[in-house]
Amino acid sequence: MKIEEIEYTPNPNAVKFVLDEQLTPPGTTAEFKSAEEAEDVKLAREIFAIDHVISVFYTGAWLTVTQDGEVDWHGLMREVAEPIREATAADASLGGQFEARARARAEAEGDEDMGMDDPRVAQIQRILDEEVMPFLAGDGGGLEIKGLIDNQLLIKYQGACGTCPSATMGTLMAIENLVRTEIDPEIEVVSVDAGPVAAGGYPFW
């Protein structure tokens, strides 16, 4: 797998690797927060074998690696690049696990309990996809809607955005203003850490 570019992000602890192959199907993401969560995915597992790595997030043809902030990126970047260059798209794949994890999510959380059946969720998702996601992706991150409960929209930041203060502060307010203007003035947007997420927004257990 060829690395086309390596980009720094607004988060000093996260770096984005732009590749020449797709890692996930269109519109899907994968995020891992520990070596245990990455155990079944070869590429993520090998990146986690490198000291100081705390998160691996990928979507489309790029991935973001987040470190603990204890080392300089100069040397760490070379270490992370090695398993990426040696990997194939299959090494990053979650294979046929998408549907199983979707069912597990429904059983564990219940879309109705989280308000995901609220018609406003689809409207909000469309707005986020069109007006927010491209900017977050440019910075090596993303976000996922976790629920809409009593006019409180729960979102989870991913990738570089997950540990970046500017994401959890500035963009949160911008998203809230956008949703209130275009969907419902009563909606409050709250950032939550709902654990690792697999492709399509399915929790990765």
C-alpha cells in the first residue's frame, strides 16, 4: 500500500496518512482505541504494536494515528509508516463483521431508546455529511451521531478530532448553531465518548 501524503492535523498528537487504496467502503469508518479492539484487524493491530499509539481511525483512502503525546512525531511517523506500506486493503478490512456488529449494536443500545428512529436524525445526518464531515475529514477526523434524546443530540468525535480541544469546543458550537438553524431551534448538541466505533458507526467490541 502506497502512502501518498503524510499530513499534520490541528491535533498535535494526531497525524493523517493519505493512501493510494480504499480502506473502507464509501461512507463507512473504523476506529480502534486499544490493541485489544484491533486484534482481528491486521493493519490496526500492527500499528498498535508500536509504543505510544493510542488510537487508529480510518475511512476511505486515509487513516489517522493518534499518540499519547510523549514522543516526537519525527521518529514515530517512520515506525507507523512501515506496517502501512507493507499492508494490503484486506489487512485493514473488517470483513463480514459489519452486519454482526450492527445487530449487536441494536441489541445493546436499542435505536428506539437512543432516539435514532426520530425523523430529525436523518435530516441532521444529511446536513452533517454535506456541511461538516468534509472539514473534519480534511483534519483527519470525523463524527458519529449516537442518539437524539429529549432534544439532546449526542455525537462522538473520531480520529484526530477525538482528543482535540478545538473539535470538542469550537466545532461543537458550530454544529449546534447549524442544526438549530436548519432543523430545530430546541436541539442541544453534546459530545460523548461512546467507545470504539466500527464501520458504518457500529460500536466495535
